[in-house]
Amino acid sequence: MWQRGYHRAVSSLSLRGIRKTLGANAILKGIDLEVPDGSLTVLVGPSGCGKSTLLRTIAGLESPDTGVITLGDRDVTRAEPRDRDIAMVFQSYALYPHLTVRENLAFGLRLRKEPEKLIRARIEEVSAMLGLDTLLDRLPRDMSGGQRQRVAMGRAIARRPKLFLFDEPLSNLDAALRNQVRVEIKKLHATLGATMIYVTHDQVEAMTLADQLVVLSAGTIEQNGPPLTVYAQPVSRFVAEFLGSPSMNFLEATVAKDTRTLRAEGLSLTLDPARFVSLKPDQRVLVGLRPHDVQPALDGPAMLTLAIDVVEAMGFEAFAHGHVAGSHFIARLSSEAHALPKPGDTLGLTLADDRVYLFDPESRRSLARSVP
Amino acid sequence: MTPLQRPPPLPWRMAAHAAVIAAVGFALYPVLWVVSLALDGAQRPSGRALPWPVAPSLDHFRAVLFAHSREGTWLFARQLTNSIVVSAMTALTAIAIATPAAYALARFPKFVGAQSGTKALLATQMFPGVASAIPLYILLDKLHLLDTQLGLILVYATTAVPFAIFQLRGAFESIPKDLEEAAMVDGATRLQAFVRVVLPAARPALAVTALFAFMSAWNEFILAATFLSHESAFTLPVALQRHVGEYDAAWGRFAAGSIIVSLPVMALFYALQKNLVGGLTSGGVKG
């Protein structure tokens, strides 16, 4: 069976100043990134942020205008895709339609003229690992989406490449299957110990899979680090809004004379000044509050007042949609704790654990002191 | 359509069937007449409304199949060979030239001359082939290619290639780029990706395009009649026409010959129908 770290060659990846322009559009505006050997790095961002182009550049399917790509200790910036020793799982799976599953798995090995015995052994290994045994003689058109997805992963694994690239591999699966395969990819990464780069626009995939989370926006890296760190200490409103579901709420507020109280209509918050850069009286700030960090003010004064429009009960929790100080606001409520409020009600909320995020309304950067 | 939808009432269905049967009869009537003529031993067309032979016999078929020239050449075998060689070589030439051209136009639509080249190809399709019959005749004469298979193949290929390029460009455009990119990441050169992934995926389109080129060469009459003057160089359509001469119209033999000429085309259609219908690319990528 597979040993952890089957590939002993060092397969760290390093990107230096990668720029790419297509036509008049700057797609990548200077990307610097280190992908450590054996890590699972997730590139996440909204459509058009350049994440797929970056992945294709690493694969060699696009070539950067400037910059250097180093794989292991080799400069592969101008190398052909076939000379990079990488494997890619495409969003569309891109299975060879005229070949059986067995021949799809063997394709890369045959091109490299590996001995037949080794090819057979690899096919056996991979099909056992992914449960493809009974599908080996089928054509792609005779399989379900989930099965095709497995074959696409198997085709990558059979090659034992230095680096695995995943381009939104789950986006064509239904929700239940997506959760299942996501866990499998995580296991696979643990089993293989291989270096993997994974592109997605889904923040759940990004948070759950990543060792290293790279948030991209408009062709630049917005923030980069362990997923929980990025989640807890977003450097900008963009990152804060992108991670977490439902998204963070944002309210405009003014700093009071004491420089530690924030005020807006329906809002009165006292801050721990140690957590933020020094604020000036009357300074405008953008307050960020995650729906999961607020709770009903049952026995204390309310910090904010939510005018409720809609309540979505999910069973073990509920989301109250409404307005605070004229801005749309979502609060998470635990359903069993108390009777749920109704549309038209107002609800006093307090904060759990002082979890306030502050951003500059102009630059949209975080005003936290401890930002990485 | 919902499963609960009731079938239309009986009179409606009967009327629809009657209309379809009438349409089929309308389309088949002349064909049935040809079959009837071919099988009729009578010297003159009977002029009856019903396409049924008056004196059934296979004489016309025998006459067409076993005709010999004055020198003793078995003409039908010779002319059949001519037709097969010319049509098959036309199809092969068209595919061989059009495949790389169409692939280039599909995948690199911005290379120098791609736009104007495509327009020029389109322009060649706008003129009827007969328009160039005289210049072509002079060209072939100078090249000593009159009455040769090669001459005819070259002429047919000039019209078959542009058509094949348009057909195949569409086919290549419909094959997802992901497939080639997957092959290239897997270790293929661009050429290997083309040969081992794109061409197999385009097989149905290649088959259909080849069939069209073959058929248009097989059925072509005017140019063949212009460039060929010796009986032994004739293709079948030219040979066929000679049965209906100025002083003697052997309609029976003409009809028998027509049927013989259409059989191979029908057989090809039958053999390739899977490719005509099936889409081999389905299943490779999502959807």
C-alpha cells in the first residue's frame, strides 16, 4: 500500500513576481508565493481574481510575462507542461472520451514509456484506493459525475507527480457528494503526503482543506496563512467578508470622544483599545461583526438593536435577517435557547468575547493592531 | 411533455399517419419508377402510372455489368475501379489536407492570414464548379492529366478541401480544450495530444466529412464528362450517361446502372450511420 511521503524528492514550489496580462487585462499583478513540500495550499477568491490563471501558469498551460517558477530546485518557468512532473485535475474532469477508465489511468504512464508491469501495478493500486475496480472497463460516457471525478483524481495519482493541481474539482458535483469527496481529498493528501495546490471559490472547501490559505483578489494575494489565522485576523474587509458563512456584517460607526466607544444609530460598542491602532475622536470606521459572534442580550444591556425582517430556522440554529443602523445585518441564534423572534420584532444583541473587527472605510484595511 | 399528457385522439393520429405516408410515397415514387424500369424487359418505358415492370427480367443489369469495349476490356469493372479510386483518393486527400488546416483555424484563430484565408476558402465555395471547367481543362491538358484518375482527383480535391475544412473546424471547436491540456500535462507533446486525444474524439466528424467528399466525387458528372473522353477512363456517372445517346435512349440500362451506382453509397451510409448519429465526445467532460 501507499507509504506516507511516497515521493521523496523535494517538491516545494516557489513563485516570484508572477505577472500575466491577457489583452488589455492584467490578470496576475505580481504574485509571490511559497508552497512548502507536502502542504495543501488552497487558492481562493471570487471569479476573475486570477486563481485559475495562476494554477494554469504553474501547470505550464499559460506562461507568465515576468516572474520565476521554481519546482523543487529546478526553474520550470519556461518548461513545457509535460516536463514539469505535475498532474492536474480539471473542473470538467477532461477524461479522454474514447478510452476506458483503465486506459485513462494508464495514459500518462504509457506516454512516459513505463514498463507494462509497473503500469498494471499502479492501476491496481489507484483503483483500490479510489474504489474504481468495477469501473475499469467502462468509458467515461457510461459513468456518473462522481465516478468521473474519481477517475480524474486517479489519473493524477497514478502518475505519482511532484505536484498535484486541482482546478475546482468539486464544482460539478451535487452538494452531498461534494462534502464526501472533500473529506476524501483531505484523507488522500494525508495518505500521499504529496504537495497539492487546490483552486476553489468555495470558502468552505478553502477553510476545511487548506494547510495554507491564499486569498486572491483582482490578481494579487490579499492574505496568506493558516486558514484559522486568516479567518480570525483578516487584513481587509475583502478577506473578512469572503470567509465565513453567512458573511460578516458591516456597519458604519463613529468613534466617541473617549476613543474607545463606537456609536451609530442602534449601536453602542465599547472596544478593548489594546486590540486596535489608536483611534481618534469622530473618526469614521467600518465595524465588522460575524453573525456567529452576536447573541441575544438576555440579562444585560444591548450593544445593538436588530429590526428583524426574516427568520430562517435551520433546526439547531436560526438566522435572523434584518437591519442595524440602516445596514443589512444577519445574526445567528441558537434555536433551542429561547423562542425565536418573529419578523417585525426588534432584538437586542450583545457580543460574544469582544469579537469586533474594525476597518478603515477608505482603504478597507483592518485597524487591528495584531494583523499579521 | 408531462407523463400525464393524453395521446391525441384517434382521427388525429390517423390523419397524421396518412400525411406521412403520402409524403413518403411522393418522395419514393420516382425511385420506384427507376427500379421498375431497370427490371422491365420491355424496350420502351410503358408510360403506366403504376411503377411495376411489364415483363420482369434482369437483362438490363446483365447488359450494364458485362459490357465490353471493342478491344475486349471489361468496361464495368474498369469504370467501377475508376470511380472507387477517384472518390476514395478525393476523400483521403480532402481529409489529409483539411484536418491540420481545420485544427489550426479552430485552436489558433488569430494567426496571420487566418481571417482572410477563411474568407478566401468561403469564396471558392460560392462559384459553381462548371464555371472553372474551361480553365481547368486547359490546365489539365498542359499537365497531360486529361483522361487520368490523378487529374480528376486534383480537380475534385480543390472543391472538397474547403468544404472539409469548414466541417472539421466546427468539429474541433466543439472538442473541449481541456482534453488536450490534460494530455499535455500528462506528458504529451502538442502533436501527441492531437493524434492520441483530439483525432479519436473527432472520429465521427472525420467519418462524415470523408463520406461527403467521397459521395460528391462519386456522383460528379459534368467535370468528369468534360475531362474524360476514353471509355476506359470513364467514371460510372459518365458511363451511365452514355446509355442514353442521341439516337437511342436505353432507359432500362440507364435505370439499372443508376441502381448499381447508388448501392455503394447506400452501403457506406449504412456502415457509418453509428458515426453519423453518435457523439464520441460525450462523457469526456461534464454534461
